[in-house]
Amino acid sequence: MALTVEAVYENGVLKPIQPLPLEEHQQVRITIQPKNNWVRETYGICGWQGSAAEAERFASDPELDYPPPREEP
């Protein structure tokens, strides 16, 4: 049975976010795949021809927000 779970790496230990359906001391094989952020997972959907790095900048640079944030009086 293949199982995909999300985990957090803390203090040298991988900690699953939710309980696992495993028996105590059961041996498993683990493949680590870092989670991509939403920009990297979706940047090609709208026909974007640029790079993932450019899409990341356009999506996360506050100077490129539209509409621009209101200035406090």
C-alpha cells in the first residue's frame, strides 16, 4: 500500500502532520519530496511562457501588488 503524507522536519526528525496507519516498529521505505509552493505548482496553467523564478517574483513581490496598497495619511 502506497501512502502519501505531509510532514514537518524539526530538530533532525520528520514529524507527520497526521497520525499514520502503521503498527509500532513497522519498517517502511521513505521517499522525500519537498513541497512546492503554489506559484511553482501553477505557473504554467495560464500559458505563462516565462520561468518559474519570474512567476515567483511577480506573485510575491509587494512592489508589484495591484491595486497598490493604500498609503496611510
